[in-house]
Amino acid sequence: MINLNEVLSEVKSWVLEVGKLQKDNFRRIDLAIDTKSTITDLVTEIDKKSEEFIIEKIKALYPDHAILAEETGKQDKDSDYLWVIDPLDGTNNYAQGIPIFVISIALQYKGDSVLGVIYAPYLNELFYAVKGQGAYFNNKKLKISDKTDLNQCILATGFPYDKNISEFNNTKYVSNILPELRGLRRMGAAAFDLAYVAASLLDGYWEMNLNLWDVAAGMLLVEEAGGKIIHFRNDRKISIIAANNIISDKIQNIIITCDK
């Protein structure tokens, strides 16, 4: 296996460079914006430029590795290594001028995430993990929230892009979980939410109909911080709960009750 700590150093430098590009173009009035799967599923010119930069770096250093990126899809190679890239998670926020957006990069080996980096450029917050070595936030080791009662918890969630056509759009879960909580947040970037769960800035998170690039780095961060990931649906792409062992189980129990 390649030296993951050396790779981590490289990836950190990449996200800092991409982050500068994103900050320099943030709130530009002439930002080019387009739609993808639905009218609410946006892509900007900065998403594309960010992804191009990261892929160029990977191809230069790891030409034999496979790549899965949000905007350009899968670039298959006969390799045990797969790079999973979300160049700008929180595109709707970015396009709106809301400063919650991140770059998320994971490296998988034989299907398991072994390295994850999430960087929030506007906040200058860098989260990273190497499998078996713990998770870190601006060089401080992370530990998942130790709360055990939902009424003490601030959780985050999100809504799928097909929320107007699918009955499984999270509204039922929200209406049943929300009354049990201290508070609920909808940040608009799954990778950001997972990084904040790992850092115990949020006490938990659930969402469905996600893609691998949304969660590959963030799930590793949560697990390396001592948290638990539960996959709670198999009919809505990637659908996960992230929290400590107790809170994740309590969220799952409410979801199970909703689905009966």
C-alpha cells in the first residue's frame, strides 16, 4: 500500500489551493451557474474548475488510480485505489452566497475509505483522517459527541433533490425526530455535516439519497472519531445515520417506527 501520510500531505495542499480559487470567486455577480438533474441541483463554473484541478493532480502523481468525481463521473482503471471527489459540496449555498461549502476528497483501497479530507475554505476549517490513525480538525484530534439524550442534541439533516416527486423526501422523519431534539440544522452540505459530527460540533446527522462523493470522506472522519455509521435504507442510494452508538440507534429507532 502507498504511504497514506505522504498522500495526506499532498491532498491537504490541493484543497488549500482549490479553496483559494473558491474564496476568490465567492459571491461573484457574474458566476456561471447551470442545472443538472433538477432545477434545484446546481453546478457552477467553480465546481468544474475545482474538479479539473484535483483530477490533474491525481493523474500526475497516481496515473494508475481510478477516479470517481461528481461532475465527470467514473474514470475506470484496473486499480485497487479509487479517488472519490466532491469538488464543491454545498453548491446551492455557494451559488447563493452562503459561506457553508466544502471540498471533499477520499481515497479508497479495495472499496474501503483509507483517507479522507474535508476543507471549508470560507471558514478555514480543515478536517482529515487516515484509517486507523484517528480524525483531526485543524491538527486537533477529534472525539465524537458523548451525549446520550436526544433532547440535549443538535442534529443535522438534508433533503433529496427529488423531494418534490418522491414520497421518501425526509419530511416524515423530520416531523417525528424534531420534537425529540434540542435543535435541528439543515446546512446544505453532507460532507460538512459529517465533518461537524466527527468534531462533536453536531451531535448527529441523517440523510438519504446521497452519492459516494458526498459521504466517503465524512464517514471515515466519523468512524475515526469514534462514531457509528448506520445505513438505514437500501432503496434511496446511500442513506445514513451518523452519531455515537447511542444517539445513532435512537435516530434509527424513530426512523423504523416511521416506516412501519
